[in-house]
Amino acid sequence: MTLTSVRPPDRPVRRLAATLYGYAFLSELVLLYPVYALLFNDTGLTVWQISTLFVIWATSSILLEVPSGALADAVSRRLLLCLAPLVTGAGFALWVLAPSYPAFALGFLLWGAGGALASGALEALVFDELIRHGAAGRYARTIGRAKTAGTVGVLLSIVLAGPVLAVGDYLAVGAASVLACLAAAAVATRFPEHRHPATAAVAAPGDSHTDDDGDDLGWWASLRAGLAEAHTDRAVRAAVLLVAAVSGIWGALDEYTPLLARDTGVTEPTVPLLLLLTWVGVSVGGLLAPAGERWGRRGYAMLLVLSAAILAAGALLDHPAGFALIGGAFCGFQLATVLADARLQTRITGTSRATVTSLAGMATDVTVIAVYAAYGLLATGAGNGVAFAVAAVPYLLVALLVVTGAGTGARRTTRQTAGHVG
């Protein structure tokens, strides 16, 4: 697939970007993020029980990910983006109103449902709108900046969580989180949405997934078309697996960073400050996407190796200063995730873009569950630091596969289509 290089109209692209950044920021402005593991622990849950909650979270996402992606291809993606934070916010409210293992489990089910509604729909809407305005080459930098906007929301939540927790306990933190979700739903109503005529313009000639009249496929047809593309197109399949491998591991580890921080001996109010270091790294990683697009396979592989090495070093240091290294590792992993996502979007040629993207999300959730299970066993026996270090090892295998080109399913694209790893 070759993307056009027509100069995009500034106003609609800027409007799309501004809405996306606002949505990403508010969706992540959740004060519960840096302290919910502490809430679980303070309620009496063990590390193993907390891990089972994370598995419930990921399992709900797996079950709903692809069906919701097909739904996004069949109905309004904007509607699903409005519903997603409302469902998630209901789960947060349940946590603080009735703190218990069953309430936490149900809350994670709702959070998984909300995440599934947005996953696939957001990327597909943004990419198709950029295609419509001849700006598909801006996808990596746009989505990278959106991730940074989300990270800024997380950073602000980390800064505010401690003071709000001290003043109003977990109930105040939960109320602020629900309000942020409501605001995100309101912003989602501002997303522009023009459906498949733009997508059809870049579909491969003779693509059977595109209707002649440009109409949307139904839910079942969208599901079948997306599954078929991922199954038959080697380049798409490889891109799906790369997204899962790169994003799944560090995404799972992020849930345990509060416990790792507390293991360094700091007080609970200091924990959010250490997490601030990791999210500063994540923020910078999203902004580096334009530079990362110029790297070849070896550069991408080296990014993974270096990030894995400093992650292990920071975790094993068993000192608050180690979180500076962990922040650097998360910076690299965020950049690698953005580049892998851009690579996937440029390889999808059919009309079921959200479905294929949701397949990547489902594969990521499977990876996350495996990490949760392994982490629970390792951390129980050897501690959080060792569990973090061991979790970094698979990135070395991914780097080896990338640099050798094994299973990449490379397809010829322009340099601006994230061909850096293909």
C-alpha cells in the first residue's frame, strides 16, 4: 500500500488532532491509576489475588476486543468512543463505593469492556480520517502525540493522587476519576467521522472487502473480513503479533510499579512521585515517533534491547533511583509501541480496520495475561525486582526476530509508512 503525499488541509486535521489529544488526556486523567493497587492491598488482598484481578481485566478485554472491533466497523466508531469512558467510569465508582474482591473484579470487567469499545475504533477512526485528508503519513506522529497527551493526564493524576488521597481518602480519588471519564465521553462527541469512501480509496485493487457503493459492512461481515485479512495476509499477521509482543509485556508490568516502588522503602505518599519518573519517560517516548520512523530493523531491535537492559537494571537496583532507569526503559517501549502500531495501520488494506486492530489488541491481552500469571508466581517467590528483570528477557527474542526479518511479512511501502521494522 502506498500512501498519498498530498498536502493535507490544516483545519480538519488540526480539529481531529485536538479532539484526539483532549480525549486521550481526559481518558487517562484517572487519579485511581497510581493508587488502585494500594487500595486493593489495603483492602486485604495479596499480590496473587491482585494478579487474578488483572487476569480478569485482560480476559474481559480478550472476550470483547474483536466483537467490539467488528461493531466499530459496522456502526459509528464515534458512538463507541463516547460509551467507552462511561462504562469504565462505572467500574471506578464501584471500587470506591463497595471495596471488596467481588467489586474489584466487576469493576475490572467494566474497565475491560470500556477498553474494548475504544480499542480498534480509535485507531481506525483516526487513520481513516487522515487518509480522507491526504495525511496518512502523519499517523505515527499524531498517535504518538495522543499517547503523550494521555501520559500527561497520567502524570497529572500522579501529582494529584497523593494530596487528594490525604484529604479525602479513596472516595475522593474515585470521584475525581469518574468525573474525568464523563468529560472524556463529552469530548468524544466532537470526533469527525466519515466512513468507508476514504478507506476504499487506498484499498488494494480488487479487494473483496470493500463494497462497490462504499456502504459499511454489517457486524458479521466486518468480523469475517477482518479475520480473513489477518489470516491470509502475512504482513498484517506479522504486524499484529509485533504489536502484541512489544506492548503486552511492559503494559502488564506497569500495573506492578506501585508495588515495586513501595519495595524500595519509600512511604506511600512518595510512591506516586516515583511513578512520575516512569510516566515522564512514557511521555517522551510518544514524542519521539517521527525520529523513530527513520530507523531500520537494526535500530528498532537495538531500541528493544537497550530498553530491556535498563529495565532490568533499574528493577534490580532496589533503590528509588532505579525508577529513573525504569522511566528510560518505558520511554523506549512506548516509542516501540507507537512504531509497531503505525506499521500495522499501513498494512491493513480492507474495510475492517477496527476489527484487525482489535485483533492486535486481543493478542496483546493474551500476552498481558501470560505476564500477569508469570509475574504473580515470580514475585511471590523472588520479589518484585526479580520479576521485573525476568520479564525483560522476552524483548531480546523479539529484537532477534526483528533484526533477522524472521516472520516479518515485509511489504514494500514508502519511508513515511513506518517501514522501519518491516
